[in-house]
Amino acid sequence: MAPDLEAFKKALRDDPASALSDMVEEMQQNEFKFMRKTITKADKDREASLLHATALHLDLYVSKRKGDEVAEPPRDTLLRVGKAIYHACISTNFPLILAHEMGHPWFWTRTQSYKDDALTCLWTYMRIYSWGCIGTKALTPPPESFIHRMNCRSTGIWTQVWKHRADIQAITDTSSKKNVAGYRFAYGLQETCVRFQNMIEANVNVRVDAPKPNKHASVLAWSWGLLPYDITSPDNTVLDAAFELDKWEHDATEKRQFIADIASLGADSVMSRLVQSMSLKSMYDDMLNNTVYHLDMLPREHLEMRKAFDKLSVTGEMAAALHKRGPKRWRAIRPDMEVPFPKRQLRMWIGLAQGLDVVSEGLAKGTRKPDTASGRDIYTILQDGLYLLLDAPDNVRSILNEYEPHVKPIFSQWVGYIRKQKKSPSSFPESVIDEFREAAKESWHSILTQLRDASKGPEKTVINFMRSMSSVWAELGVELGLEEESTEQFCSWTQCQWHNNPSAEPLRNCSGCSVTRYCSRECQISDWKQGGHKAECRRLQGKS
């Protein structure tokens, strides 16, 4: 017989293991009755009342609220008050029963309040487990067999969530974006998904144990696209987690299906969200690096993603990405700042430059309109990569050799595009090449000089690398029609008569960025006030 509700609530406070044991027994009996088709409304109502009391008890102890909004409590508070609940969950197999039920079709016929309560209970356990066993290690992890069973049973949850995702989205779409609690079910699913991913990451032996097919990664990606950035993680870590799962758990066929699942969420919305996210203040360092990877990879893997990407203006966001400064203080793209060699930043630049490959292919094939790509932005990305390479101090320059297979082809590709466009103007948008050429006039020669100076060092591998880069950079200038003797004689102010013709008089460099050159103080002031150099100068110096 089910316990009296008030007695059950008291047991939750005084003896949670006893209370959860009663809860488990009630759930198992009702499942048996459901299978036998003997379950009654009274049975369902009684179980629902006990589950609701359990959810309220757990939610009261592990979640703070600010009005209608849900906020996480401090971890030490959660662990202190959640320790007894955690041990009660393990001893009664309560999380296993919840995972089993949520992965069963009949669960999804229950009322929304019942589903909310079940999710709250599972979500709470997974938070306590994640923070106590993985984060702080303040709690003793459950046996590996328990984790294995949790992982296997969770497969049913992801299958059912994927099947019912339209219904969940319909509920979410009716919620106010100012009310976080209105998104509670979808957010709870996402958080539960992430906690399971944490569990799998921390327990290598269970990664390949889950039954196939497994929609865990697809559900994570779906939840990333479902929730607004002001509610979910504002840094794409949820999507990153989905790709981590894809890497661990999927074979080649499943990987293709995973990409197809992402595309089925709406290629336009997925690619737009990724591009927009690059401008978020919360996106920097490795989080931004991962987003750059997704932007490069998805269009290569799926035709609809490529079509969606070709519609978007992206080069501005890509050019700005290397200049975003997070707490780890990435190097500004200038050679005069004494901070450690930014190897991670160079890796991200390679990702950005390879992403340009997709952009340039679209321009060359005519699938991308010229007004979606700026030649100046493209040149800036290439230029910044060379600044990073030149910034490497002597004692680490030997590592540059490993980057040559990735770096030189990026520049050679643009030499090819420019050369082909001169022979066949319709092969590539002339406007993009013209913008590229105008930008190159400002720094091409000075970079070439630095590359040649760097190729005179004592280390053979560095010499070969820098000679190779100076060769392709010189070739780029030749194709653009830039002469080494005259490139330093073009005034950077676009309205000056010496902007397109070499000045007979020597020019002065901007004292701030040392990149732009002017034939007079008047041209420098005009470019600062009217030409946009004020913002560009600060960007080149790595200032916000």
C-alpha cells in the first residue's frame, strides 16, 4: 500500500532512503499494472502525488529562485543538503527507475506536470552526481555497474525525446523569453543531457556500452538550437558536447546520421545561429575556436548546410574573431606585445583561414553572392595569420614547421584565384579582388620585409618555412599588381590622389598601428575621422 502523503513528505525529510524506496515500489507497481492494462486513474494520481512531493522536496533543496526564474545554488550548499538524497538515490536505484520510465513510450502519455516532476528528480540527481563525483570529488561515485546501467537506460530517454521533440518545442514556443521557468522542461532536458555527457566523459569504460542507435548527441544539438542564448549556455558548449559524444560513440554511418539530424533542425537557423554567436561577448578563446571548427566542418559535410552558409555574410565576424580578448588575454595581432606565443590562437587562425576555403569556393562557383564576403576582411585574416607567425619568439619558432602543410596552401589558393580572375574575369567576383587589393596596399610590403628578415635566422627549419611563406606572399603581391618599390608610396586615405598612384614623396606611418601610411597630416586626420581608421587602428593594436 502506498504511504500516506504527509507521512511520505516527512520521510523525505527524515529518512530519504525509505521515502525513495516507497516511490520506486509505487512506480514499478504502476508500470506492471500498465503492462497488464489494469492501471486506474487513482493509481496514476497517487503515484503523481508522491512524485510531485519528491520533486518539490528536491527542488526546494537544490534550486534557488529569483521570482519566476530558476538559479543554481552554490555547489557547497547543494552538496551539503544533497548528500543524503544522493546516497538514498544510489541505494534505492531511484535514478535507474526514472531513466527506465522516461525511456518508455507510456511516460510520454502522462500529464506535463508528471513529466516535469520526473525530469526534476532525474536532473537533480545528475547535478549532485556531476558536481559531487566529477567536479569537487566530495562524494563517492556509484559502482561502475550502476553508471553502465544509467548510460544504457538513458538511450531510451534520448530516443523518446527525439521522437517527441516537436511537442516539446510547441510547449517552449508558448513560453515568454523573459521567464526562464517557462523553459524549465526543455532546459532541464538539456542540462540532464549535458550531465550524462559529463558522466560518460569521466567514465571511459561506459562510452561504447550504450545500445545503438543512440540519439544522445542529436538531442543535445537540438536543445542547443531550441533555447535562446539568454537561457542556455551562451557559448555553444552544449553543441560542443554534442560533437564530443559524436566523436566517442558513433561509427562512420552514425556520424553521417548525426550531421543529417543537425541539418533536419533547419540548416539556415543552425548556420545563422553559429555565425551570430561569434559576436557574443561570452564567446572567446577555446569556445570561439570550437565554433570556428563547426562553421568550417558543417558546410563541408552537408549540402544544405553549405547552401545555408553561402547565404550569410561571415567574413566580418571571422576577421574580428582573432581580436576578441577573454580572461586568458589572447595576444593582440601585433608583434610588439610581450605575451607568450599564442599557439591556441594560431590554431584558431588556421581554422578561420580554412573556413575561408568554403567562402572562396562559393564565390568561385557563383553560389555565394559577392556582397556576402569582404575582400578587406579576407586579406585581414591572411595578414593576421602572418603576424602571428612572425610573433613567435626564437625559442619556439621550430614548432612553426608543423604548421606549413596547413598554412601555405591557404595563401597559394588565393594566388590561384587572383591569377585566374585576371585571365577570366567571370571566374571570381572582381569587387572582392579589388577590395582585397586595396587592403593589401597598406601592409603587404612591410609583411614581406618581415618575412624575409625572419628567413635569415640560424635555425634551418625556420629559415625554410619563412622563405616558403615570403615566396608565396611575394607571389600574391605580383598577382595583385603590387610592386615592392611602390607599395609603400600609396596613401591610405581613399580620397587622396596618391591612394591609387605612388607618391613621389616619402609617406609617414601611423604612430599607433604602424600599418597605414599618409602623405600628409590632413589625409591622416581625414582617414581617422571619416575613413574608419580610428576603430581599425584600435583593432590592429588589440584594443577593445
